[in-house]
Amino acid sequence: MKNSLKVERAIKDITQEELAKIIGVSRQAINSIELGKYVPSTIFSLKLSRYFEKSVNDIFRLEETD
């Protein structure tokens, strides 16, 4: 699964640590998502969607291999 989390963070000019505190997760979780090592839960994805004011589909995209 591809994601635009790093881009969305850059647009809002916030660090992984700041986003983690806002969403209620660890900085490592944010880092793992950005690197494609972790697929977030539905609730986690919806929190990100709400924060960035984007749909989940705008932030996360399925690849052919998913």
C-alpha cells in the first residue's frame, strides 16, 4: 500500500512526533507507515483522514500487489 503521509505532513509543516501526539500513537508508528512497513488500522486511518481533511483514499492507495 502506498501512502502520501509524508507529503501531507510537509504541507502542514509538522514533524512525525507532532503528528503522533495529535493522533495518539508513537512516532515510530508514523515512521513505519511512511516507510510502508506498517498498514494502519481503520480507526488510525480515519484519525489521519480527519486531521488532514482528506479522504482515506487520498492518503492511502492500494497497489496491484495488495
